[in-house]
Amino acid sequence: MKDNQGKISRRRFAALTVCGAGGVFLMGLPQRLYAAVPYKEKELSVSLFSKHLQFLDYDEMSAAAADMGFNGLDLTVRPKGHVWPEKVVANLPKAVAAMKKYGLRPQLMTTNVWDSSSAVHKTVLETASNLGFTHYRTDWLKYDEHKNLKDSQRLFGEQARALELVNKRFGIVGCYQNHAGKNVGAPIWDLSTILSATANEFMGCQYDIRHAVVEGGTSWELGLRLIKPYVKSIVIKDFKWAKVNGKWIPVHVPLGEGMVDFNRYFSLLKAYDIQVPVSLHVEHDLGGAERGASTINISKKEVLLRIKKDLTFLKEAWKKA
């Protein structure tokens, strides 16, 4: 691999600029370069999390996503994903070729990347960047129960900064997702602390409104205000609280049927001028496809209809906000 010492080639700059025209916020670049159309008037550009099409090959997956009206795929480049990290050099170009065949642009991918010293992780980032990907989700982190939380956050901040330098080298943005539970980033405030150790240029947050509402309840807006300078991509999904086997748990539901106030959320995104790549996750019942199953127990047609329903709601809710 060649170290370009943080510089982005003319070809890479052109690729980023093209993506910017579709609604991507180009970190570190003047807004006048990409905001020819007022943000509030832009039609939302959405990628589908490819985990939900794990039962299809590259060509079938791309054809289905394009037919449903998606602009791209948030491609799983991780163990058991559409592209395995160890085979990224051979297989990622094949996946991208299929995507482009149906008019989908490479932009987002979901990975297990975090170790800045890993040769495999560096190869994933370099290969993806060369193929036009601009953003990726990192691996998740867990707190060591035997260590002080603040000490752990300092360590994770150092790791994030180190990974950002690798990202800058390849011209690709890493995004850490806030995920409900005990993972790092679940309460949002800790993720802001960790990311403050970075330059906030090639490393940030993948903001997940579903998980933010699970953990934040009615105060999720405060978390968004705190993390908004670091938001580099967003995930869309919904949930409701339900009693299952006598225990209250968050259950995934179709968009608009749960606890997320999308009108308020989208209004805030527009007010804060958060223009970043969008990934739709369809985690409610898809006959196994919601979990990334390679075989499903309902028809392919029904899976795609349920996904399309969420996409339609998303785009209409965006226009109304």
C-alpha cells in the first residue's frame, strides 16, 4: 500500500464530489462546493443495509435494491457479510460492478474495522476507497467491567484518533454507531467524549435514532444536540416497547409504527443542517432476512414489499418534516 500522507487524489476528490451531489456532507470541504440545492428541498438519498438481502447474490441484491428505489447499498464487508474482509480485494470489485450495473453508487459499508494496525483492516479501507466508498461503520466496542469508565474512554479516544489517521490516508470516513445496551456509545455522552480526541474529520458517529430513543427516552434530543458535530452518517429504523415472556423489551417495528418521532427528528436534522449518508435498516419481521439469514421462510416478493414500505414511509416523512 502507498501512503499518500493524508492527501486525496484528483480521482478520489472527483468521486467524493459526485457523491456530495447526492446529499453527502463532505467533511472539511466548503459547503459551497456541494450545496447547489437548498438542503431542505433535496430528495433524500437512501442506501439499504445489505444484511437484509444476504439471501441474494451480488447481481440479484443490486437489482432488487434498485427496483425498490434505493440509491445505493450499505454493503456488509465483514465476517459472514456479502464480502468477507479476507477476500475484499477479489470480491468487493465484483459487488461494486453489480451495484453500478443497476445504477447504485458505492458509498456506505458496514465493517468490523477498528484496529488501526491490522493489515486486513487497512486493505479493506484502501480497496473500498479506491472503488468509491466514502463512509463505513466501524466495529463496536465494549467496556471492561474491571476498568474505570473514564480511563476506558481515554483509551478508546486514542484508538479512534489512530484509526482516523488511517482513514485520512485512504480518504474514507469511519463512523461509530451508537447501539443500545452496554456497548460503548449507547448513552451518546460517552461517544462525544471519545470522539473529541479526534480531529472530527475522518472519524465520527453513525447516529442511530432507534437506539438513541431506546436509551434516551424523551431526552434523546439532548443527546443529538451533543453528538451532532460528530454525525457523519445516520441509520433509520423504529421500535416499540413490548412485554415478551413477562419482560419489557424493545421490539423492532415498521417505520412510523413505533416510538420514534420521525417528524421531529427530521425537522432537527434539517435545522442542524446535518447532511450525511443515510442507511435504512429493516429489522422487523422479514422471514429471517432482518437477521441476515441466507435462507428465508417467506417469499422474496414479500420481503421486498416490506422493505419498500419502509422506504416509502421514510421518503414521505422526510418531505413532510
